[in-house]
Amino acid sequence: MEKVHVWIALHQDEKKERLNSEAEIRKMREELLHQAKQNERLA
């Protein structure tokens, strides 16, 4: 029974980490798009 709890906890952590990294990637992509738009205006 103990192993199951550990397994579930690990998978919940993985899910949280994946969500966090996806959010970071989305934020970085939005910043890059924003910078690209500013560069187009300057060019």
C-alpha cells in the first residue's frame, strides 16, 4: 500500500512540473512574439 502512495505522489509532482514548464514556455513564447513585433516596428 505504501508503494502506491509514493507512486501517486511522484506522478502528481511530475504533473505539476509539466504544467509549470508549459506555462514558462508559453510565457517565453509570448515575450519572443512581443519582441519580434517591436523589432518589426523598428525595422
